[in-house]
Amino acid sequence: GAVVSQHPSRVICKSGTSVKIECRSLDFQATTMFWYRQFPKQSLMLMATSNEGSKATYEQGVEKDKFLINHASLTLSTLTVTSAHPEDSSFYICSAQVVGGRTTYEQYFGPGTRLTVT
Amino acid sequence: AQSVSQHNHHVILSEAASLELGCNYSYGGTVNLFWYVQYPGQHLQLLLKYFSGDPLVKGIKGFEAEFIKSKFSFNLRKPSVQWSDTAEYFCAVSGSGTYKYIFGTGTRLKVLA
């Protein structure tokens, strides 16, 4: 149980275009999803917290107009990188939290999406 | 400032050696503590977690961790590592009442067969 999927797993796009990454909780409902960015050989940096039906909360230094997050349902959140540039190339990981119960504070992670902007 | 420190960035061990990975945190108030593992090419998986109660927690694959409140530490241990334990290990902290994690920088473990 508690499986999180991401699509696509890899994407290459040209500079100036936009890319959408999907994050789905497959067998549970998640009121909260998180989006992280992982640089090579570094830790996960939280970009934003996404709550179903409300606006995402962005961490300091993250451009909300560049990284658009939509959490349309309890099982789907999307991250759109708008007008992508080479410096946006990174590994993007989402996670989801189970609603209620003792596992409320536990996050389940997706496999990540490797974005390369050329 | 809230932070998590993992002192060992790279660790190389031979099979059957004992493992201890350090994790110290700076966080005001009650905390929830986690260790995640990321095998090559795979997503993060939860090894173990501490919310409350017995400060010695046991996780999957023979791992355990001890929460020492006075030292703000949550070190990960395994008595005898295997080649398959080669992975990156992340310590994470969240405050009670908040769902956000703060991750440490990770420790890359390589186990030699």
C-alpha cells in the first residue's frame, strides 16, 4: 500500500517551453502533497506544499509563477515548470501524506522525474 | 534555525561490518524523526520512524535508530551490513503539528562484497 507514482519519469524539453509533471497517490487519499527538488549529490529541498482544493504554499526563494502547482483532487497534484531554462534541470520528487491515523506525519515518495532543459 | 546534520557524507564498509550513521537536528519543540533510504535508481523508502514512546526504534531490513533527546540525535545503526545495503540514507525531522520535513544532506553508503 501507499504507492505514489510520477509521470513522466524523464523529460527533455527546449528552453522556453513548459513541462507538466504529475504526482498520483495510487491506493490512498492524500490531503497534502509535497514537491521537492534534488540536486546531484545533495539533499531534497522542499519547494512547496500542496493541499487539495487550495493554493500551494511555496518555500522561500521558490518562484510560484515559475513552478505552478495544482492539487485538483485527493489523488493528483501537478507541477508545471513554466518557461523552463537549463538551470531548472533537476530531479523533481513528490510525496504524499496519508489522511488521518498514526501515519499522518509520514510521507510516501514518488520515484521522481528527471527534467533536462536544453 | 531548523536544520538536520548528517556528519558522514560517504561511508565505505565491508560486508558484515557494523554501521552507525549520525544524525543531529536543531529544532525547537517536539519532533518526529525519520530515516529514509534511496537505493540506486529507486525512490525514497521509509526505514523507520520515531513519533513518541520507546526511543529505540526498529525498522525494516535489520535497521534500528535511537532517539537521544538530550543530544538532539537520531543515529541509525545496523549490526552487520550487506552488499545490498549500498544506498543513500537520509535523516528527516518534522515538528509535532507540522507535516513538513527537513532533510539532512544524506550519507552515501557503499558496502564492499
